[in-house]
Amino acid sequence: MSMLHESDDNLLPKIIQERLPGSIFTRHIYYFPSIGSTNAYAKALAKKGGAEGSLVIAEKQTEGKGRMGRKWYSPSHVNLYFSVIFRPPFSIDRVFSLNMLIALALVDAIYNITGLKTLIKWPNDVYFTGKKMAGILTEFSANKKRAEYVIVGTGLNVNWDIKDKPELQYLATSLIKEIGHIVSRVDLLVKILELLERYYRFLLRDQDSFIYKRWNELSMVIGKEVLIGSSNERKKARVKGIDKNGALVIKDENGKESSIICGDLEVIFPPLSGK
């Protein structure tokens, strides 16, 4: 088997368009060897009328963004960093369903390309054996409770050597770390976009019941006790499931059920039993 070299795996628009002709996500591709943040660029583009399906790709990010203002470490030419503009014809209470779509597309594409079975940690992460492999950042603008545009950004650790960041070795992982060989980023991105478009068309036709059903099946938090909230206030609850809009359904310590659309979530693991 021939080795995959960096020059063979650049995420060039021409290559992606040849692999996915006619896709909504290959009509308008914006490619950067280096950029501050793909989400920031996509948001600026959307504000200027950027078309639905516009795809922003970078080989490297210098100001990669995570949720709640956190940074996303984005070394050059080893991972996937991309953002997509959506202009969905629905109200803002369904915006998070797009987060569900990309999470499902990531998990399914990873399995298709590598055979690795990853899980989804609500609201925006893909994990393998307790370590983060991918993160999703969803941002949107609304007018009269309807979404004007939604930006869904993704960072997926592909061929990154975790030893590059020793402080993250117990928190994060990558595909190469788990399967032991280089993965084609082009193949992986093409499969993600192919699945994302398929799932999005189901969503637009209101044929999306299987999406949140599988989201629940792939969730690593359902049935678990969790701490959820912000840095100022956190409460203990048990996760019942994820609803059609992507909200987390929980039951608190008083037995009251509620739905939460965003927040930090920490799984409470039972204490190890002693002898």
C-alpha cells in the first residue's frame, strides 16, 4: 500500500467538486491554507448574502472557536476544519436539529471510512473511549423567530499526533491515534458532506424521525446521571433522551422533567467499589 503524503491530501475545492458533482455543498467552496476561524468567515459571508450550502474549509486555523468562547486547537494539514452555511425554512426552535445532522454525519462517516464506532456527547461533541474526537459549533441569526442563516462549524481530529499537545492527551484523541494509520482527509470530508446532504434533505421533507432516533441510539449520556448548567449554576439530573429539536430531556432530583437546548454537561460516573 502506498503512503499518503500531505501533498496528496490537500482539501482543494477542485478535488472535492470532482468527487461530489452537483452537491449543494460543492457549488460555493472557500478554501484557505490558513484562516483565523472558518465559522467567523462563514458568518461574515452569510451576513453578505452567502448562498445556502457555502462551504468554508481551512488547512489550519489560528483562532479556532469552540462553544462558550473556548479555543479549538487547529494544527496545519492534519485535521478537518470546515463550516457550512444553511438557510433552513424553519423557526429557531429547530436550529439545533442541524447540529444533530452534522454529529450523525460525522459518526457515520468515521465508521464508513475507518470502522471506528464513535459516540455523540450532547450537545456538540463526538467521543471515542471517553475522549473528544470532534467538536461542533452552531451559530445563527434570526428574524421574527425564523432562522435567517445557520452556521455549523466542525473540527475533527484526523491525523493529529496527540503528543503534540501533552496537556490534552487525557482529554482528546484522533483517528490516527485510535486506528494506527493515516486517514485520507479528502475521503473523510467527501463522505461527511455526502451524508450531511442526504440527512438535510430528509429534514427538509419532514422525514427526519430516524435522525433523532439514531441520535438517541448513539448518545453517550442517555440514562446517565449528569451535572448540567453554566459555571454559575449546575444541577444534577438524569438524562431521558434527546427530542426532535435536539433538546436534552432530563429529570431532576425532584422528578420534574424539562428540556434544555444548551449548556455544559458533565457525566457523573459511579464511584469505584472497594473491597
